[in-house]
Amino acid sequence: MAAEQTALTVYRSDDSALFDADGGNVNAGYAVARELRRLELKAGEQQLALDGLPLFLDAEALSLHVAGDSAKVLSQRLRLGQGPNAALGGLVGQPVTVLGTGGQPLASGTLLRAGDGLVVRDGAGNTSLIRDYASVQARGEFQTGSLLELRVQAARAGSADAVLSYPTGGLGWRAAYVATLQPGNGCRMQFESRASVANRSGRDWNGALLKLVAGAPQFAKPSAPQPVMMRAYSAKAASADMPQQSTLADYRIYTLPQSVDLPDGSISQVPLYATRTLDCERTALYETGGSWSPAQPMLNADFNQGGGNQITSTLRLKAFDSLPAGYLRVLSADRDGTPQFVGEGRIDDTPKGSDATITLGTSFDLRAERERTAFSVDKAGRTMDEAFRISLSNAGDVPRTVTVREHPNRWRQWTLVSSSAKPAKQSPDVLEFRVEVPAGGKATLDYAVRYSWSADQQTQ
């Protein structure tokens, strides 16, 4: 770690409170900080106070390591910065003047305690307990963070460097992707990758050396989980200006090439990957039901009767590298060439080479109607026949291809008896067709399936 620079490892967080625009401190997210502190020591046993700490520390995992053998930590106490005494707690160990309601000074000296009254020691060594006061004056700015009180044994007087390590809440990150669809009949897009880093910890982080961990480690306790410390194996960076990506056990870690400032109450964005152009696939999808299998054949004629009339627009892309979880905003140019927002969806952690699919929204020009055209049951023959008609309309000025995805789920054994179009995909729980719908026109899909079951399988 470079001298006087804080190393900050921030873990991915799905807590939306960190990224809301309402402001304020939030005890969410997870990060591990390692910062250099310089201690001014006297020979022998003494008390020290380290201020400027964030509000949501894990006190059980906080540690201070003093370089060499210059001092030994005998005990430590963390005074949390939350509550009405947060600002006063940051003044412990500093010279203050306590004023009464009339502005008269009540005591001046070093503040020893801030809580149920103030304890102040003056230059002559006299100590005062003050319970009723109007204000406190001090040089510089009030610190509103937490305070670490230390009792140390120093072998000699002088300055000593120490490394303070602690996990804290109030920090988290997630990926932020922007895809701008390119004009033309195919699907191409400009893909931008950033990391959004939220700081609601109660303190500023200036010039921090930042690492971002992608994945979902198991946390033992929700309020203050212990960090998972593992060796990172480096991978070659794509660019000197981009984060260096490495493997961290079952996770991914991104090391930023330059230090960053994370002011309290801010959301900062840093590059994750270089902007590139990708192939994609857009689909107008009409889907009925889902992948569900009943415990026995469903012989009720009204089962799974309707499918609504809305057609959704989906976008699929193949991950060019490991894509951490986050949100993808999709833009498309209007007739004036201005990029406009057309949808947003969540991308889960996606390994390199895997597909990521999001739903952009509901199509304005496309509609569908689904009706059952035939249904019969032959209990003696242990078969059931069912047929549907899907009517599609396109009010737009360009032809569209609609993917009709059906889930024949009256029973797990079925066959396609007939269809007006050849299925594009057929699996045990999916029957999929691609139907061309002309501009300003309509198209119809008819299909029929037959279910069958054995004598020992229970029926209604």
C-alpha cells in the first residue's frame, strides 16, 4: 500500500437503498478498509484516539497493527458515530471550550468523554464534568464518524506507523451497462460497462486504492459479516486504463488502475470494460404459461385457457467477458438521431460466453389473441387432445417476426399432432414458433397437441 493511501475493497451489493437518490447514511453493503495511521507516542502506557472512521464498522473485526516493536495495543474501544453525540465523539482528545446558555465559558481543555455529560481536563490537570451546556467550540471541523479509543504500551517516545483494518457497511457497488442499438435490420449495439460505487458510510474516502469484488460470498452475520480473505490470481488487463481483472476463489475482482475519491453521500462511476460493439438478438415474444409440471394429468377443460394479448420485447447478448450483476439501460435513436431510452433490465452474474437476456417492455404495435379451438378427453384410451389458435396483428409500418412460446403443461407426456407452421423449438416443456406478421396486417398460428398417460398414473 502506498504511503498514506487507503486500500478499499468493496463488495457487490443488491441493496437499492445504497443507490437511491434520497441521501443519508445507509447501513447496507460491505467493504474492507486498510489505512495507514501515524501514532504520536509517549514512553509507557497511554490512551490514544483515532477519529474519522465510518459509521457502520464491524467492531469485532477491527484490528490495528503497529509497525515494528514500538508499541503494543492493550485494549481498544469503538465509539459508534450514530446518535446525537456523534459530532462530539469526534472531538475526544482535542482542545475544546464548553459554553453555557448565556455564552459564558464553563470549561476549557482537552475533551476526555462525550456522552452522558462532557468530561474536560484543563491545563492544570483539573477535570470537570459538565451536564448542562449550550454549545462546544473547537478548532477545525467536527468529525461525525466513529472513534477508536486505544490503550497502548509504548517502548519509547516518537512517531510510529500503524495499519488499521476493518470491515464496514455503507459502501457497495454494482455494474451499470448502457447499450445503444445501431440502425439497420440486424441487431448491433454499442455496449458501455461501468461500475457504480455508492458511499453512504458517513465519511469521505479520498485517493483510495479501489478493488471491486463481483459475486456473492456467504456472510455469516447480516449486520457485520466477516470478510473472505483469499489469494487472487492475476489475469492480463485489456488496457492500462481499464481495471485489471483477477480470479478470487469463486469470484472475480477488479483492481482500478488509479486512485479514486468517494465523497460521502455520493454514487461514483468508474470504467469496468472498454466500450465495444456487440451482436445481439431482439425478440418480440408472446408467451403463455411457464415450465410447470402437474402431479397428474389435468383433465379440466378450463385449465390454462387464456394468455393475454400483450407481446413483450426482449434483448439477448453473449457475454464477451465476465459480466458482474447490474442493470442494463437500452437506448435507440429516434428519427432525429437522438438516443432515447427504450427499456431497462437486470443482468445477473454472467460468465464469459454465456447469454444474458432482458425484457425491454411491451410492444406498442403488436397484439395477440389466444383461443382454444378444440378439447377432448378419452379416459379409456388415456389420451387428451387440445388445439389452439393464436391470432397476431401488427399495426406498425414494418413487418415483424413474433416468437410464440407455448408450454403444454397439462401433463408431462405430449406430442405435437399438427401445426400451421413448423416449430422453431420443441422440448419437454416448450413449444416455440416464429410467425411472420406483415406491416399493417395479421397472421394466424394453429396447432394441436395430444397428451397420453399410462394405466398406473393417477388421473382426475
